[in-house]
Amino acid sequence: MKLGILFSGGKDSVLALHLIAEKKQYQTTCLITMNSKNKESYMFHTPNIDITELQAQTIGLPLISVDTEGQKEKELLDLEKAILQAKSHYNIEGIVTGAVESTYQTSRIQKICDKLQLECLNPLWKYNQKALIEKIVEQQFKVIISGVFAYPLDRTWLGKTLNQNTIKQLLELSEKYGISIIGEGGEIETTVLDAPMFKQKIKITDFELKWEHTSGTYIIKKAKLTQKQTTTV
């Protein structure tokens, strides 16, 4: 089955791609990215969405990128347009999402897929949050926190790499404050700089931190692809 991946460049969509790639019955033919002008979009990840161009290049898949004003519900028409492009250009038979808990997102994507007669696959759906974030580290993804939007997360979290120490801190904050350790409540957003399917890794050469009141973003201003280090025996 030929598939298109709804791709934000964050940890969940990249992990969904990774899991689907492990299944021989599926063939991923393209990535689909929505560029929302609304930073408060109900549907779409926004921090560093432009980095998907470099990610697509290093993964080796074509990228369909569609702009949207990000107006609630109306943005779904733009998503349908993007999926139609994928169906027309790459003959996809199904869509893959990185949804974990959001019924709001999955129900709307499923509705579009039903209309377009496409399968909808959600490989991370109801995945244990601790197991999910640990799998990302175990599989040697390099993921940075590119947005924080909930107390008690502060600006020191911007740009942090997900690792065992970060997971421990997030678990402690989850127990004390009830936040989702993977950001399912919108607490954090992430950007993937390296993953098993990346032929080259992404190196950030210029960035800016933007902080307002109790939330902020790590803005990648410039980045490039660089060779991965190879280990010799």
C-alpha cells in the first residue's frame, strides 16, 4: 500500500514514519506538510515548520507543502487539498498520522480520508507516553524542544535535547503538575534533527529564542545538512 505521511518535522510524525517504514506491506511515497499562518492552529504544528524541507531532503522523499490561514475548521479544506495532491501525484492509498491522543485531529483526518477513499493509519494511537518518548531516545533520534507553552516549563527548556535526563525531568513535572510528557496537551513542540532514516543530520547554524509571558519558541533561522559520524571497529 502506498502511503503519504502527514509530516510536521516533530517527534511524533517522524516516529510514525519510522514505524511504518518497518512494515514491508507499506511504501511511503511522500510527506505532506501544512504551513499554518495561525500559531494557535488546532490542527497543525507550527514551530520550525520550514525545517521539513531539509528533513524531506535527507529522508529522500518528495514533500507536498501547502499553506493555510489556519482558521478553525476551514483549515481542513486546505488539508484535503494537500492530500488530494498526494493522491494525484503519488497514487497514495492511505494517510499516516502521528496522532497519539487527540480525537479532535484524528476524527477530522479520518473524515477526509473517508471522503477521498483512503485508509487512515495511526501507528502511535494510544501509545504509552513514557514508552513513546523512551523509544525515541533508544532509536537515537536527535530531538530538540522547539516550543514550550505551559507552566512550569520555562525558557531554559527551549533547545533542550530529549534524552534520559530530560525524560526524568518531564516525568517529575508530570507527577507534580499533571503535564503530558510528550506534549499532548500542547505543553511542548519538538523538532527532529536526526533519525535512523536520515541520510544526513541537520545542523543548526543560527537560531533565536522568543519568549512572551509564559510561553516561547526556539526559532531555527539557519540550518544545513551535515554528514553523520560513522563508527569504525
